Amino acid sequence: MPKRVLGNIANFNSVRNLGVKRVAETSPKPLCKKSKNQTLEPTTENDCRNRNKENIKNDCDTTTRTLELRVKNIRIAGECQNDVLEKPKCMVNQQPQSTISLECDIDFSNPISYYQKPSDIPEDVEDFDKNQIADVFSEPQYARDVFNYYKRKEVELRCTKYLHNQPEISKSMRAVLIDWLVEVQESFELNHETLYLAVKVIDHYLTREKIPKAKFQLLGATAILIAAKYDERIPPSIEDFLYICDNAYSRQDVIVQEIDILKKLDFCLGYPLSYRFLRRYARCSKLSMETLTLARYILEMSLMEYDFIEFEDSLISAAALLLALKMKQPHEQCWSKSLKYYSGYDESHLITLMYKLNDFISTPKLNLKTIRNKYSHKIFFEVAKINPLPKRKV
């Protein structure tokens, strides 16, 4: 039974003092006694002294009985109150007959018991997400819904061409800026998603705001700073970006530009990224790391080309993957049923864009070598040295 807070009644010293005080405040009995006929009879000194002792003893007994009665009453009141407090608990445990049972047959400790297989998956296509059910980092029960959501969002957030409203910016200037951002990404060892998000921020900002040539690099540095804050666990500081800009701008310049970018974009940074789509396609089709790296090289090269910004990210990532497969296996049927299902694109829908990508990587610009040098390293399987497809005959 829980104990009640009883104030200060446990302080028996004060209670005893109170009893002594009451005894002290009691006026002494007169040194005389009444007779039956109401006459005062004198007593001896010893009789009076004995009578005073008896009075004090009676007062102490009365005080003790009063305290015992109070404690007893408090104890009874506490028990009654505890009974009242415990009554709702009993009522909570007691469920009415009309209450719906909360028992569930699903065993949430076993993810396979609540995984729902897609209803539209063909019988000859492997359910990749079901096989990943034990991997908590894959979130297989939500992966399909997440990428379907990205596909809907990429239509809403499609970037349109903007250079006709930017008198001081050109295609070549944009390509130089993207090439420089790749160097920044390598120098700070940032995630690839950070680079792709920075490019998205730049393009969407330029569709809404004109910018002078003198602040174009400031836009790029601030965009990758925002992307790093969004995606990185430990993003670089503003001072790091000022250093790579050779201190051409001040700290206040970066902060003002950052605020302006976020306001113009309405703080929307959840853009669908082609890099994420590519990784999803490669995992679902169980491609080799070398093939995936080749597709990443093609996709990263496409960031520098202004004419590719209007294509959906899911589409251009599928086209880059198709081109990588054909570069590795030019005489085989590369686009499997699994890739068709998980990407949502048939090979015939990708051929035109695939050859545009092939033509672009076939004629690289000599002054922009960062991406090519990056993917010529052994860490990236030297995929940049793989020959592209022959040019398509018109």
C-alpha cells in the first residue's frame, strides 16, 4: 500500500513539547478542596503536593490519548483515501464486455510476418525487398513507397531551363562551376548525395533569381554548404569554404547568400536525386560494383551538361545504367525484367537518352578533367578508361 504524505506529524518531539506547553499553561489547583456542603476545607502542604502530581499525570494521560486518537484517525483516513485511489486502478484493469480486444495476430518481432508483397510484381521477378527484410537499414517494407514518392515529386519539382533569363551566365560557366564542386566534394570527402543536391540547389535557385557573374562562385560554395548541412554528419565550416574560395568573399557574404537561397527555394531541399535512383536500380538487379561505378561516372558527367537538367532523375539514372551495361556487355541483352520492373522504364524508352549520354562522354572537354581523373583511379576501377559505344548512325 503506498504511503501518504502526512505533513509533519512524525515530529513527535514537537508533539511532546506541545503537551508540556499545555501542562505548563494549565493553572494549578488551589491548595484546598470543597466539601459536600460547599465549604472550603484547608489541606496540608503534602496533600496539595500529591494532588498537583495527580493532576499533571492526568493531563499527560489525556494528552497522550488525544495524540493516539489523532494518529489513529489519520491512519484510518489514509486507508480510506488509498482505497479511493486504488479503485480507478481496479476499474482500469476491469474491461467492459463491449470493449474491442486489442490482441493482434501479427508478430512484430518477426518482420516477415507483416511484410506486404507488391501486388503488381511479376512472378519471374525476384522480390528484392523481401530478401532484405532482415536488414534494418534497408527498411524494405517502405523502400518501394519511398521511391514511388520520389517519382511523384520529381514531376512536381522538375527544373526548367533558365539561361535565357541569366544574361551573365553561360553553359560553359555552369560546367566550370560543377567541375569545381566535384573538386570540393573530393577535398572534403563529402558524400556523393551532397554533390548532387548542391547542383539541384544551384539550378533551382537560378530559375528564380538572376545572379551576376561575380557572385556565381559564391552561389556554388553556399549551395554545397547547404547540401553538406542537409546530408553530412559533420559538415565543413563556413571558414573552410571561404578558404577554398581564396577568401574572395566574407563570412557575412556566405550567410546572406545562404539565407537568400533558402528563402527563394522556400526551404525545400528534399529533391529526388538521380544518384539515389541509380543505387536502387543497381541493388535490385544485383549488379557488380564495377558496373555501378561506371554508371556513376556517366551520371556524374551528366551533371555538367546544361541540356540534361530537364530530364527526370529516375529517367536519366536508368539511361546511365543502361549505357554502362552496354559498355560492359555490348552484344548481350542487358535490360532485364527486374530492371524494367524496379525502374518503371522499358529499354525502348531509354535508348534516345542513352545515346545522348554516350555522345557527351565521348567528346569530353579538355579543360574539365576533374570527373574523368577521379574515375580513372584504381579505387573507382578505372572506369573512365572504358571505351564508350560507337556513335549512333542517324
